[in-house]
Amino acid sequence: MLQDNYMVGIVGFGGMGNWHRETIESIDGLEVAGIYDIKESRMRYARECGIKAYESLEALCDDKTIDIVVIATPNDVHKSIAIKAMKKEKHVVCEKPVTLTSKDLQEMIDVSKETGKFLTVHQNRRWDEDFLTIKKIYEENYLGEVFKIESRVHGSRGIPGDWRQEKEYGGGMVLDWGVHLLDQILILLKDKKLKRVYANLTNITNQLVDDGFTAELEFENGLIALIEVGTNNFISLPRWYMLGNNGSAIIKDWDLNGEIIYATGKDEKDVIPVKTASGITKTMAPRRKDTIAKREIPIVKSDIKDFYKNVIGVIENKEESKIKLYEVMRVMKLMEAIFKSAESKKVINFE
């Protein structure tokens, strides 16, 4: 079906729901029909913005002019809203994590197949420029054979003071930020099987849900990926650190400060020891300047509007979805493996 504008209903009009509204309003071919939120204050804010506020979820889903429902609610109700919307003949864009378990996700996929309605997940951080840049460095062999990748996000304020602090709503950092970092690393290494997972969770500022985690992922070629989320880090470690047999790359932050250092091919046969605090070392001595070179990181630009442009393309049968549901399922099962490893204190065999 081709038409001038696809009408969008937004369920959940908090910060992220309003972000979707602002983004949708900037894209040709999409128009916000209205919103629904359980909080009257958010309904009132929508009206102040000149947006229709439906009196109930049912009223929004029953509106036959709505083509797409965007779900930006707490995680625990994603599944029920998505299924209701698809059964009312709406396409669905769901915030991440799409739901809380792989079993629930399979139910959603089954309903999408039964109704013929498009279901996708807003894995928006696939468009992060730091990720796309490290992906280019990896894929174009800037460092030789890569054997370790570290991906981190660090903050120092704990978990925001809302439903993300509560288990019943699907709170915690594995589901909130882990879902992004794990999705990125699996897309980066999409041609490699993930063999083993070992993880631990932290509860420094919150005892109800994980306020951080570290996961070590071992892939079939021996490559190790270290994924870490922290919310009580007053000094942040680099966003990305990648090691290859011929060089190293670092991206320090979302502003893409970083560099690549690589070997030039000249041998160092006579390494001069350096003095350390209580001795000398050749092993940790710095390289001679003529044996290494530096280059700027090759910054890749992106536009998050491409996510919604792709949604339109899929609905019009012009494009394949950029977010494949089997990829989403793989991330969901990986998050489950992380919880299992942390609880059992054991390595989990994955694929």
C-alpha cells in the first residue's frame, strides 16, 4: 500500500516517546496521529503540543486511520501492547528491549506472522557513530587480525529514579544498556559463532536490579569481547578499545576522540630496557618511534532518521528490515545467558 503519510500512534509519552514524536515529525511520509499514556500529566503535555491524546490504549488501537503503533512504555508491557496492536492490524515499532524473555519474543514473532504485520525494534544505537567507526576499523582490517574488543559505557549517578530501578517493570542495566552493547558486538562479529559467556552483575546503588555488569564473550576464533556497563564509575574507561596483531585502536567517548597506533613493519632487535619504580623491563618498554605510526580514526557519519525511513520502505515492500528479528532473538538469548552465568557463577556454553 502506497500513501502520502503513514499515521503513527505513540503508546508511552515519556522522554523516549516524545523523542519518537519529534523524530517522526521530521520525516516525510510519517505523521503523528496521537498518543496514549497512563499519566495524565503526559496526556496534558501532548495536548499542549497540539497532539491528540486518546482516552485509552483501546481507543488508540481501534482508530482505523493509524497505520503504525510505536511502543515506548516500561519493558514489562511491550509484549501485550504489541500483540494487541498487531491484532488490530497495526504495524509495530517497539522500544528496546523488545520484551523480557525469548519465549515472550517468540509469541510476538508468531503474531506478526499470523497477522502479516511488520514488527521491528528500535535498536537505535546501531546508528551510533562511535559504533559505525569501530565497525569500519574492524571490517577494513586496520589492525590486522583482531583478538580482543572492549566496549563500555560508564556513568556515576546510579540508575535513573524511575521504573528502571524496579525488577517487575524490566529494570536493570543488562536490559537497559546491555541490550545495546550486546546487539552492537553481535552485529560487528555477525559471521562468528559465540561459544562461551561468563558474566557478573553489580548491585552497588540498587539491590533490586543490576546497576551494572561485566560480560566476557568468547567467539569461535578465540576472539574475546569484554562488555561492561557501570553506573558508579567516577572515572570512565574508553568507550571502545580494540586490539589486533598489528595495532590498537581507541575511541574514548561519544565525541569520537581517539586514535589508531599500528606497526610499520620495522623490527626492534635491540630493545633498550626502561626503568620502572623498582626495576627495569624490556617487555613493557615503549616502541621506537620509527617502528610505529599513528592515524586518525576514520569517522563514519550516520542519521537516525534512516531507521524510520527503513520502516516505511519495509511497509511498502521496497526494502528489507535493517533490524532482523532473528538478530533481536539472539541478543535476548544472550541476555538470558548473562543472567544465568551471573547467578550460577559459571561459564555458559552459548552456540
